[in-house]
Amino acid sequence: MIEVLDAPSRQAERATARPRIIAVVNQKGGVGKTTTAINLAAALAACGKKTLVIDLDPQGNASTGVGIPASKRAIGVYDVLIGEAALHDAAMPTETPGFHIIPSTMDLSGAEIELVGMPRRERRLADALDASIGAGALDYAYILIDCPPSLGLLTLNALTVADGALAPLQAEFLALEGLSHLKRTIDLVSERLNPRLALEGIVLTMMDRRMRLAEAVAADVRSHFGDIVYKAEIPRNVRVSEAPSHGKPVLLYDLQCSGSRAYLKLAREFLRREKILPPKGQSGMGQAA
């Protein structure tokens, strides 16, 4: 039986629809976090899932990597956090259909200090998102938050609003050591601020299986974290490294390269996992791919 909604009911349905929010996070820099955020978003959009990236890193690499120059970033995530702009008004389209971004601006560099004295300092992003959802102004299936390489207030805002966390991990020993610290932080935020939050996925990046160390680290990660480690791996690929300098996700820069194929594979695996996620508030640990 098909239920027919009247106009007020349809408006209410739109107003309460909530996109899935994923924090792409790792406190260690240089692990492919921003690269994963923008290329996974582009791949999800290519799969028909309208996606928004929030560039929460003051370096603004995600914004640059999709071709948004600093001169064109009239409204950014900083304006959203301090309450001077609505979240949906800050979203900008990219060259990839169905992929929008809220850019980072230079002002975000000082946001950590400014946020300390603000009310609900760790929930500024959550409040802005709720306001846009309440206004029926967010038409996205997914929101990916590109976090800075630290565990300060900006990252805390991302973890407080997120439904889950995705951790890119370079296959090297020091990156593996930092992952345990990140997992403890996520567990703490889940306990105290956001019971929905769980480490839902780990993505091995910059993989070179010709190196014994990479093989050993990958094996250790899969042994320790089990099914939350994605089967899809992102290889070292010069086209992935070149794409940001051209202001494009690698799917637009070179669709046929191994990096593009890897991110499309990751997006498909991501969407398969989404269908079998446990109810909100339960851990994503141990889910099958």
C-alpha cells in the first residue's frame, strides 16, 4: 500500500530528513585524509548520492583540491561556526555534479581560540546543522567532514555532530601507533558527548604492496580492528597526487588511473556497509563489508 502524503506532511518529512554525517579524521598529518574526503565524496556523487564536504581544516586543502580559490570563498565554515552564516548558505558547487563543499577560509586559523569562550563551543557545528535541517535546506545523502590533523575544538565539533568516523591510515608504523590514540578519543566523545559516534571504518592509503612494511602494517591493522578495515585499499598513485594541483578530484582528472578505480571501489563498499549499519547509538564495530 502506497501512503500518499499531503503537502504539510511532505514539508515535515523534508524538514526532518537528516543526511548521514561522517567525520574523516586522523590526528596524524600526511595520511591521505583530505585526499580521501574529496575523492570519496566525488565517487559517492558519481554513484548518485548527493554529497557535501565540510572543509574544517584551516589549511583549506580540500577547498583548493576541488578548484575553489581563496578569492572565491566569500562564506566559509568559520562564518557558520561563529553564527554569522547558515550552514546551507555556505555550500558551494564543485565541478562534480552532486558534490558541494563548504570551504575553509583564513579566518578558521583563529577559530580554536575564539571557540573557547563561546557557549556550546563543542556543538557549534551540530547546532548549525540542526538549524539547516530544521529549515529543510539540506538536500544531501551524505556529509563528509574533513578534520584538521589535530584533536582540538574543531575536530571535537566534527566528532560531536558525526554519526560515524572514517580514519584514513597510511601503512606505516607511526601511523598505526596514532590510530590507537584516535580510537580512545572517539570512544571518549561517544561516552560523553555523542552516543551515535563510532569508528566505523579504517581505509588503508598510499599502499605499496611491494614494501614488506606496508604488508606487515596492513596485516596488523586487519588483525586488530577486524571488519571495520575496508577491503578497498588506496594505492600510491601519481595521478592522485597530481589531481589537487589541477583543482579536481582524481575521478575528473584521470578516471582510468588506479587511484580513481580504488576510490570508486571504496565508495561502492561504503554504500554496501551503509545498508547493514546497526541502529544509531550502537557500535559499528565488527560489521561485515
